[in-house]
Amino acid sequence: MRRLAANWPAYLQIVSLNAQVVFAYRTGVAIELTAMLLKIFLLKVVWTAVYAGRGVVDDVALREVITFTTLANLQFYLLFSNATSYLYSRIREGLIALDLARPVPFLGQLMAHQVGGTAAFGPYVLLAAPFAFLVGGIQPPASLAAGGLYLVSLLLAYLVTTMIGILVGLLAFWTLEIWGIHSIVNFVSQFFSGALVPLWFFPPVMRDIANWLPFQAQAFLPLSIFLGRIEGWAVAEALAVQLLWVAVLGAFVVLVWRRAMRRVVVQGG
């Protein structure tokens, strides 16, 4: 705790600098938001066609599905881990040596970069939310308690997403090219988190696979709490699953990082 307190000013500076970097590329962010809104609209069109005028399918209302996919995609944009691209560029350009020479632990630097990026993306997501409501659809949480628990679950989803992003970025110590892997992980995470098709509609085998993967902790569990699909003690179980994945992925991050430090291979540095 003392070390964290001593490094706190440095972490805050990294958060501030990374937020400024994001703001410097406002046009790119606007294009990404437009693409996200288009995706939300297309998902609404597809699911409306699937329901074919029926209000409920398999005990799931159309408005719940549209709310789920709309919020899931807003979440993915807000929780996006920029640690992957940051690690890739620092290793590729040989600048990782400078990061390691700093007195602040590098994993702490990564977390600060992530928080800075999220702080910068937050206002854009708030700006996009009304448009997402128009092109998609968002209903309020099932209850005030569900809304509060959703925020807790969203924080845990943020940590899970960040850990996965760091793990993918750390692969650059071995491969130097990670964008193919990153694209695969990004698709798999969106699919098994339910951002494209809510897990309620998965066949039993696919649902069992999803239950053994960390991706449901990114969107399906938080949004199921939001919609009231998970209630009572089941909420505690869902939060426990998310906490477990935070711990497991965090342990993997530390393990892979320690192995990476045994071979710092930089290109161009």
C-alpha cells in the first residue's frame, strides 16, 4: 500500500496524458462511434426480423434483446482495452526499455493507461447514448437495486476486459505481430459474451462452453442483472464468478509478465 501511495502522483499523470492522447484523435473516435451506432442499428433490424412480429420468443421479449445488444455494444466501446495496442507499439518500437527503467511498476503503468483511455472515452459514450437509444433501444433497469448491482458488475467486467487485453498485448514479447490473435480474441469475446446473440438463445453445448469461459463476465452477466434476469442469491453467484475470473486472469497476467521479463526482445530499439 505504501508503494501504491508513493506512486499515485505518477499514475495520475499517466492517466491524464493518455486521456489527452485520446482527445487528440477526436475524428477517429467519432468514426468509431458512428460504426458502433451502425452496428447497433443493424442488430436491431436483424432481431426485429427474427422475432417476425412476435413480442416474446423463448420467454425473452424483443425489447429485452434490443436493450441487451444496445448496452452490450456501448459497454464494449467503453470497456475497450487499449493496453493491447499500447504494449504492441512499445515492444515493436523498442520503447519498452524506457518503460521498464522507470521507478513505477510497468503493470501499474498499464493500468493507468487503461484508466486514462476509459476516462477519455466516457464522455463520448455519454454523447452516443441518446443516439444509441434512437437507432437501437434501451429500457431502464429492472429496479433501482438492479441498476446499482449492474454498476458493480460493470466494474468487474472492466477488470476482466482489461486483463484479457493485457494478456493479448504481452504476446508481442514472443510474436511481435499480434493483430491476427487480437482480432480472433475480439470476435470470440463478443460472441461468447452475448453481445451479438444473447446467451439465452445458445444451444446447450454452446452455452456450456460459454459458462467455462471468462467472456460472459464482460457483458452477459452484468446485463442479465440490469434486466432482472438474475435476481436474489443468483446475483451474488454472478458477481462471484466475475471476481473469480478477475483473480484467475490477474494471476495469468503476473505469470506471463514474469516470463516475458526473461526475454525482452525489441525490434528497432
